[in-house]
Amino acid sequence: LRWFRGEYATKTEAKRDLGVQVIIGDEDWYDYMKLFAAFFVKAGYKGLLLMIDELVNIFKIPNAVTRQYNYEKILTMYNDVLQGKARSLGIFMGATPACIEDTRRGVFSYEALRSRLAEGHFAGEHKDLLSPVIRLQPLTYEEMLILTEKLADIHAGLYDYSQIVTQQDMVDFIQVEFGRIGADSHITPREVIRDFIEVLDIVYQNPQVKVRELLGSD
């Protein structure tokens, strides 16, 4: 597992422990991802999905040369997938709009990527969900409500109790969350989940506390 994770610092260590003279490092990790994908197909799977989150960490790198090196690697991955050189490998990357669009430090600062990933002239009210960059819309009030319903069910199942919050409680909670100044544009599912779990924890541990009272308190 250490070898698969690329945790060996030297080839000598790998040779001593495993009898192999190669290790996975910064230079060749992507080549091994393609190799793993081919192996998984041989093992009976459809392929490998590679999830790369927090692309903004590249955006934050102060050294321009290092940023460009990383963007060059992304370009290689993009071209490989498009040209059939990364068969059975799917790649998802998560990024903020600024991380993508900033022409000084973001992905679009690398012209070869900008020309490939930027929207064409006809993208407007109709979203192209087959394009390489898919812009995610914030969850609506209704979607947030459904999220809280699912969380309440999971919480009740985890601690083995009968549901203690009503749908009206959940509606009240969503109204409180979105009633904060700037919530329409800045609130995230993470914040909603954190706050709602906190509400569930409190009323579970304190049966005398009502959700409505808690939401209306200071």
C-alpha cells in the first residue's frame, strides 16, 4: 500500500521491502494512473475515475514556474483523454471560478489550456454539459430542504431514535440560514450541513429543547 500511494522516498527502500527497483513519484504518478486504469479493466471493472479536488491549491502557488508546470501536466491529461491515450480513465477536477478564469495565476494563465477550456461563442442561457468545464449552480432553497431531510433521516438512523424534527422545523431552519446577510451568494452546503447537524445533536441530547425555540434564540 505504501508503494501504491507513492510513499516510498527512495528506490533503495522499495528494493529492501518489496524487491522492486522503481517507485511512484511526482514525475511519473500520472503514468501509473493510466497503468492502474488498464489493470482495473483486466480485473473486470469498467475503468478508473480519478478525482482531483481543490485545484485552487495550484492557483495559490506563489512560484509562477511551478504553477505552469502543474498546468502543463493538466494539459497533458486533457490531451491524452481526448486523443485516446488514457483509455478507461475518467478525470474529474474541482475548482473555483477564479482558479479557472484568472488570466494571471489561474488555469487560463496557461494559454494552451485557456484556448481549449474557455466557452465558445454560443454558450449563453443553454448550458453545454458535455464541455470540459461544467459550471455548477448553487443549491436552491428546495434542494437545501431535501438535503436537510436526508440528513435528519441519517442522524435518526445513526442514533436509533424516532424522528424528532418536523418538515416545518426544516423549513424554518432553511429560512434562518438563508436569512443571514449575504447568504444568497456566499452560503455553502458545508455551512448548512454543519449548522443542521448541530441542531440535530442539540435537540437529540436535550429532548426538552424544541427546534423552533432553538432557531429563534440568540
